[in-house]
Amino acid sequence: KDIPTLINSFKLVCEKLPDAQLIVAGHGSAKQTIRFQELIQKHDLEKNIHLYGNIDNPEHLIAAADLFVLSSIYETVPLVLLEALQFSTPVVMTDVGIAKQVLSGDAGTYVPIKNPALLSFNIVEWLNKIREEKIDYSQISKMVNELISSDQTVTPIIEIYEELASD
């Protein structure tokens, strides 16, 4: 994951939407967590960014979120992306894994990795769409049902396991 880019982008988000809140769920080393906390403090975002650490069942957070954001440098088939879409939660993520194949204009968008400016721009754009009720959640549900049964998700997983098995 690329949490520093996410934190830096959220600083830009909060300049436009001061009441925006970000929950970061997931684990990292204690050293990484301290670095993330220092970056949050540096940007004066203690009231906007909340580090939850590892959560065994984050589904309730995903279901309650207005927008799911995944800032990562490398992913193959991020299952959390599919989980977010199953809850009809729009997604903004970096261009990793199956982002191009999965995210259409109805469900979310993807941006280049390590680009806080574009990430923040898209987060703000999607949060504004949500606030203006310009999201068709039924389209997200329909798309994810088609996606889960398609080769766009299953084939890459099989390829990864075959590659690992041959090593």
C-alpha cells in the first residue's frame, strides 16, 4: 500500500472539503505507523485522518463509507476493491491490478500511482458527485455482479496461483 501518497493527497482534499474524513484500515509495522502519524501531524490532519490498524472484518467500514480509496503501488486482484463494489461504494484507486478492467465511469476511477494531486482531485470529484446525488448505485451493483462471474477477476487469480506453483 502507498499510505504516504494517500495522506498527502488527503491534505489536498481537506483544502477543498475541510469536513472530509479518512479512515485507514490495515496493518503495517509499528515503524510505518509512526511515520504515518508524523505525516498526519505535519499536515495538521489529526481530526480528518484516523488510523484504525488491522481490522479482521472491515466490511462494516466499507459499507458505511461514501467512497472507497485504494492507494497502492502494486496489486494484482485487490479483493477489497470487489468488496467495496459489492456494497455499491464507488472507488477511487491507483492504476494497479485490474483497476482498468473493473472501474468504469459508473463505479469509480483510477489514477497513476504516486500522484497525490490526481488522487485528491478524483476523491474530491467523487465526493462532490455523491453529495450532489449523481451516483447510480444500481449500476454499481449490476456491474459488480457481472464482474464477479467474469474472467476479469477469476483468470488473473488463476494465473497468479499457476505462476506461484511453477516456482
